[in-house]
Amino acid sequence: GEEDFETFLMTHMIKRTLPFIVQNDTSVWWDKKDTDAVESRKDIFQEAFSQTVQELEAQLGGDINEWKWGKVNTIEHPHPLAQVEALRGTFNVGPIPIKGATEVINNQMSLPNADGKYEVKAGPELRRIIDFADMEHSVSVLPSGQAGNFMSPHYGDQAEMFAKGEFRLQMTDKDEIKKIGKKLVLKP
């Protein structure tokens, strides 16, 4: 049933079972029970391919060159106050088109669904490249921004960079930080 299938998709069982099913052309899983024919793996693959192309054309148009992952795969960084729908655009950062997918190097986990829109639900909290031979040239990027205060100019200021796979220089030199940095003093 639908509910059991959704549960199945949320587990690692699909990764453990699907390769064995795909290798077995005579598996009972290939046969559709709602037809009189006995379908084979090849039949199901051909049907799935045709259906996939039809759905992509309906969703993204007839020009295959315009089928871009970023049109269906997005990331949005939610703010607790954005649970009120009217505040979503003010407090959330995004949605932003993003490359990546589940279990690839650019791990941006989304869940399978029937509507063809993939909203990233989990991913890295930070990307950092450190050159231990030259610490001054280390780079990093945060998924959203440097500040949690939505009124700060740094709220969401790295989100586009993160989505594009870009980095910024990570300041590590104390004198340089003092020269261009700002100091916040909190007094009781």
C-alpha cells in the first residue's frame, strides 16, 4: 500500500534490495498483478523510461536542454518564526536552486515524492577546505549565513555561495581580523 511504500522509501532497505531485484530478470517483482501479461524486467524498464520522459516533458517542457536539476531541487533554510506562512518570505533564506542529491559528494538529502519537486531536508552544516601548509588561504562557506539574526546583513549572506559550491577566504590572521573586523561588546 501507499503508506507502507512511503515507509520503505524512508529506510535503507531500498538500497539493500533493489540491486538484487534488478539483477534477476525473472523476479516476481517485475510482473504487474493488474495485467494478464507476465511482464519482464525489460518491459518494466521500457515502461518506466517512457513514463519518466512523459513526466519530465510535462514538468519541464519539451526541450531537453532546459531540463535543469536546479529547477526541481531547492534548498530553503527555515527560521522558527516562518512556521507562520505569512512570515516565511521574511524569515526563511531561500528557496534556492542547488546542485547535489542524496548520497553523492555534494550530499543534499531530499526525499522521493510524486510531485517531482525535491526540497533538501538535510546536508552539510559547513564546508571547509584547510591547507595546513598555508592556513591563511583556507576557505569555508556556511549553508545560510554568518548570523542567526534576520536583521543582520550577514543573515543568509552565504546561501547563494553555498548553493553554487563557492567558498570565501577564512580569516585566521589575528592582526587582519582586528583590522577589518567589528567588535561587539555586550554589557549587563
